[in-house]
Amino acid sequence: MARGIARAVSFGGRATTGWCSYRRVTVAVCLGNLVAALLVLRSLTAPASFAPTAPNRVEVVQYTEEQIRSVEESIRIRREAEPVELVLAVKKLRKKFAQEEKRRREELPLVLKQKVSYDIVRRLHDLGDNGSLAEQREVVESWRVEKLKDIKVASTRNQSNLDLSSKETRMLKRALEFNWYMLMEDIGLWIPEEVKHTVHDDKPENEPEEEEIVAGPPLSPQCNAELHTDYDGAAVRWGLTHHKESAADCCQACLDQAKNAKPGELKCNIWVYCPSEFGCFSPDKYEHKHQECWLKQADHPKLNFKDKYSEPYRDAHPNAPVVVPWMSGVTSA
């Protein structure tokens, strides 16, 4: 029996060695582990539920009246906070910039501007230096009208006698018709407007003249002060280095000099004072300042200037004011 068992084991061992070897068993086990690992990995990465998704439901939110009022109030505040004026200003600037950009695109070439400026300067040169502003404007305007007429005649006859290309002719026509003032600015042509000043004297005829106030103490009757007056005479005291605080002091200095003059000395009988803080005009080479006091002498006092300087005098002396700034007087003994 033992021999049978051994034989059976031997038979079974040979069968196992043929069909279920150790290598084959190991490969089978590895394949099984791999399949199991793949199944586990798929289960981990797969969606949790394979049930069909329910259709989306639209949820209707109900707001209370207080919430609606809050939303409306926030909308109103936001609208009121909008910078309306700033938006309008930006729109205007954009429009202006667009017009300026369009103007630049239509701007005349530099060569054409030079031709226009040379032609206008030649016309003004023919007018002469004595032409008034109104005459200058008339000459420039007549040139513009004539140039437009020449352009229209040339375009009607389908020819150009202006020594310009068709494109330059169209640009010049548009500039003369619609952008004339811009063209004048571009070529540096500026003619100021004449300002006519009319003095309206609406004072009643019988109303007395307002008395001009002279700074300082009142003058003595001996001074015989005259406003806006300049007397001529030989200088007893040089005024450039002789200043007094007031016209009354200047007159008193003349009276004192005549009273204390030594025998043979000139006695002052004319005083001339500069009351203006800005100084007083004189046709000489000196700069006459405020509070100058001139002491003079003349047997027969003669006026240099009175009230106003004449127009011919002011034409000859452009720095002369209209009104005589000095005040003076001939003393009475």
C-alpha cells in the first residue's frame, strides 16, 4: 500500500510539474493582483453616483418691500453720484479734439502757406507804412475775395492758373472759405481791432468843477497856487536837489529866500512843485521825482505849460502825459 501511495504521489508530482509549475503559478498570481488593482483604481476614480441628474430647478426669490426700497435707493444714489457735468465736458473735449484732428488732416502744406503769406505781405507792402488798421484789414480781405474768385474761375474752366495742383487748389479754397481765421493764425497774420474811445461828457452845464485836493497843509494866499501849471524863469534853487514835503512848504521856501536874499542875489518870485508820486515830466534829460521844489525868478513870468500838453507837442514827445503834472505859482510881495 505504501508503494501504491508513493507511486501515486510520484504520478501526481509529475503531473504538477507539467501543468502547474512554480513559474506559472507566480505569473497567474501577479495577473490576478494586477486585475484587482485596476478594479480598485477604477472604483476610486469613478463618479460616486451613476443615477441620472435631476433637471435644474429655477428658484424664485421673494424680496420684501424693505429690500426693494433699499435696492431702489441704492440705484438712485448711484445715478445722482454720476459726474454728469464732467461727462459732458469730456464729450465736448472729444468733439473739439476730433475737429482739431480733422483740421490738422486738412491743414495746408508749408509751401502753400508760405505762398499765401508772401502774397499777402506783398499787398500790405504796397499799401505803405502809413496805412491804418482798417485799410490793412481791407487789403487782406480784398486779397481773399480775389483769390477765391480766381479759384472758382479756374475750376469752372477746368484749368488752373494759380501754379497749384488740383489738390492744393481745393485745400486753399476750403481754407479761404471756412478756415480763414485759422489760416491767418497759422501764417502769423494778426491785425488788431481799432478801439474808438469816445468821451461822454454828461455833466450838467452849470455844475461847478470839482476842486482837486492837494496833499499837505493849505497854501498861503501869497502863493497864488495854480494846478497843472509850469512857469519859466531863472533858477534860484535847483529842484533836483531841493525837495519839500508839500507844495505849501515849497512856496514858503520861495518866500523865505526872497526875504533873506543878500544884495545882488536873485529873489525868488516863482515856485514850481512836483506833487505826483510817479514823478513829473519835463522835456530835459533829467528824471524829475516827487516833491521836487524849484525856486525861480522872472521879472515878467511866462508860462511853459498850462493844463494839458498839446497834441503836436505829444507827437514830438511820446513820453509826455496828457495833463501837465506840475503845480506852481507867482508869489505876491
